[in-house]
Amino acid sequence: MAVMGASGRMGQMLVQQIDGSDIATLSAVVERTGHDWVGRDLGEAMGGSARGLIVSDDWAEALAVSDAVIDFTAPVVSVALAEQAAAAGVAHVIGTTGFSEDDLAAIAHAGQTGRIVRAGNMSLGVNLLVTLTQQVAQALGVDYDVEIVEAHHRHKVDAPSGTALMLGEAVAAGRDVALADVADRGRDGITGARPAGTIGFHAIRGGDFVGEHDVIFAGEGERIVLRHVATDRALFARGALRAAIWAQGQGPGEYSMIDVLGLSR
């Protein structure tokens, strides 16, 4: 397994998870050109002893020695890497969020020849929540207003979170509508009454929230709240590693964690 963005919080978590695996081994670690980790021993860069693995900025070199690459970086990196990984026959696990529609189209194109697992959240619990959200939305219909509230640490750069958008897509799928047609991303001023059938999004940023997501179905006389709280980022790394291993037995395509977990059946 190769890890992109090795110096980041998720990158270092991924290194630790792969090191602890009895199935996978760490084959390469990559950072952006000019980063002060490039050319250094990974162990020393992480504050420990040397381990004989040098941090590189050469994507092709990393892909050449790997069966999979795990990528929690930035949209511009993930889109470019998707094509290179597909050409190299290397499975690409994408935990990056904040993609544009054009970015997603490019990744889908790479998935025609490559193996891609992309998810806004890699945790088992969140993906179970996505499945439940779709089922509840389908059962309740538009008589229940839906609000999605998410909270993350102050350093997160995109909003709503990728997980919140996954949950919004699940509500939209349950109602058989397109999320783009019904999303309401925040309110300010004299907004008027809430339009029926819209899906509201609200983002909280501050402190050290790892990730909290609530899906609120608000009806007349009752509220149903589906909630997931993450307390340890290691769960995302564990999910990404599981996805990278699962992808080894798959044909070309763009998959999600729902597929990895067998919840799409």
C-alpha cells in the first residue's frame, strides 16, 4: 500500500494502520514536491527511528511498487492521481472531499479502466447510517422536513462535509429526487417559510471535533434523529485500509464503502 500525503494527520494514521496489519505492507509514502519531508526517512520524519523508507514526491515510482494507493489529500491531487493509478493498474482509495462536479466526472472516467473506491467517509458506522437514512427518507416522504447538521474541527476546509453530502444524497435517493434541486445550504436574514421537500445543511466548525453528523426528520408532533459521532480518526484509516484490500479482487469501476461493506446488495 502507498500513502499519499504522508505528513498529514490522516496520512500518519494510515501509516500506523498499515504497519499494524497482518495483510498489508507499506510500499511507498508520498508528499508534495518541496515539502520538508521529501527525501527524509519516514520513521525519522514521524519522530521515531529510521525504518529505511524514504518519503518521495514521485507518483510513478510509488505506483510502480504498490497494489493500492490510499489518498486523503486535495481534489486537484486526487483527480490527477485517479488517471495515473488507473493506467498503472493500481487500486485507488479516495477519502478526499470537496470535489466539484467536473472533478467527479473525471474520477468516474478513470473508473472505467481503473479500480476506485471513493467515499466521503470511510467508517462502518457512517455507511450504515447512510443506508438507514435512505430507508427512513423513503418511508416518511416529504411530509417530514430534513435537516443535516455536521460538526468538524476548525481546520476542515470544505463545507458541507463529504459525509453530510453523502447523507443528503441518501435522503434524495429515498425520495427519488436530485439533491442539487432540493439542497438548502444555510439560511440568513428573512428567508420566508421553509419550502416543502428541501434538505437543509448546517456546518459547525471549531475546536477538535473529529466528526459528528445528525439527520433530523421533523414532522408534526415528532422528530426522528439519526446520529453518528466519531471520537477517533483511526476509524477512517481502518476503513480505508479495508477498502484497499477489498479492491484487490474487483474489476474496473468506481465503488463506494457501501460496496466494500456489502450493503449495496
